[in-house]
Amino acid sequence: MRNLFAAVILSTVAITAVDPALAANECRGLAEVTKSAAGWKENLKLGGHIHKHIRNQRTETGKTQFADETTLVKAFATWQGIKLDPNKSFKAKTCMVAGGGLDCLPLTTNQDFGVTVGYKCLKLKQNEEKITKQQKELLVKTEGEGDYCAEDKWFKPTHVGFNYAKVNKVWILNTAYPSEDENCH
């Protein structure tokens, strides 16, 4: 009986390790990833920081940003709707036990994901008001970390990055941003 139990367990592990349909799901299709991509406030509640990559939201110097939240949400929805050719080399990232990571997608005339302009924050506004530690914690919780950009420059993105991470035992869209780099760095 013990050998039969061991054989069943080993065969299940072997099937899972070999069959990609059983072993992994594309990150972009997971329910919590979809929920976390619905907007920056929901994303922030789930532990992500897409707000840093949306113009006129709290950010950091050097971050690239989408023109607005709608552009980011539509770009991700477009990415979710694309059927990949299994014979092509590009594979969407998978999120299960391990994995996650970055889907770095080229923007082409056929598929621009609705991302035609990006912004790079060059300088943050200097927050002159003095706030208490409790006020700052509330601000971070409701609006995210960082400060508002005082000076930015626009650029023509060539790629868009969607980065996934496991936060509080759940896979989410951790961040997303337009990029001029083919590796989305």
C-alpha cells in the first residue's frame, strides 16, 4: 500500500513538472493580477505600485510614466487579449510556485497597446508642509509613496513593461511602465 501511495504521488509530480498547462499559468490571466490592474487605488491596496508610473500621481525621480491611468489599464487589457502563437519564441511570464517577472513588449504600428507617449519624471516637487508621522503613514496608504513630479519630459516609448510579483501570497501586477529600452530597464 505504501508503494502504491508513493507511485501515485511521484506520477502526479512528474505530470505536473512536464505538462505546462498543469504546471503554470500566464501571469496576465490570473484573477488577482486582473484585479490589481484595474486601477492604481486597487493596485495599491493589493501591495503594488503602478501609481508611480502614472502621470500626476506620486512617483520618484527617474520613473517613466503613462499619460494617465486609463492608458495603463487599457494597455494591460490589450495585452491580456492577445493570443500568442505557440510556435513563436515569445512566451508570457508564468506565475505559480516560482516565476513571475517581467513581460517586456515591443510597441509596433500593428500593436501599440494604446501607448503613444510616455513621460519621465526629472524633478519632484518639494513638499514644504510639515506633517506628522501618522499623517504620512495615512498618505502612503491612500496615495502611495513618493511625491508629485514638478518637471518631466515626454518621450516616444518603444516598449511597455508589465511586472508581476507575489505579495501577501497572491500574484499581482506589481508595476507597469512605458520604456525606451528593449529590455524594459
